[in-house]
Amino acid sequence: MEEKYCQCCGMCIDEPKKFGTQADGRKYEEYCCYCWANGEFADWCREITLDEMIEENIRFVLEANPDMTADAAREMLRASMPKLRRWAEAG
């Protein structure tokens, strides 16, 4: 499977079950199952700001990169997340 990333949170979607779903149950490959369900953003991320999403994601970056500092993770996310579809279209 081609490596894809959620265009909201940036999570790697490496298996079909991680894709979000449309209202009719079809997989939606733009967003992950945590951000998009039943054709809309999940409650937790509907009103979240980019800065809040960056802060939410620091822990996941640190889990994957235990030698990285929180400040380095934050800077990496600040550089990459605004390029994701959800945030690029909002700006």
C-alpha cells in the first residue's frame, strides 16, 4: 500500500482500516479514522486550531522518536502541519 498521511493530523495511514469513512461507509483516503468519520470531522477535531493540533501531536512524535525533545518535535510539526490539506485550505 502506498504510504499516505492524514491531511488533518499527519498520522501515517499504513493500512486500510485507518482511513476515515464517508457517510455511506466508503473509505475516505484524505483523513484518518480518528479525524474523519461518517462524512465529517470527528467531534474532538472539529473546532481544533492548528496550534492545538500541533500540541496534541507532540506526544506521538516523541513516542516515535524518543531521543527528540518536545521543542524539536514542536518545531518539526510547525514546519510540516501547515502543509496538510486541512490547514493549508484554512489559511
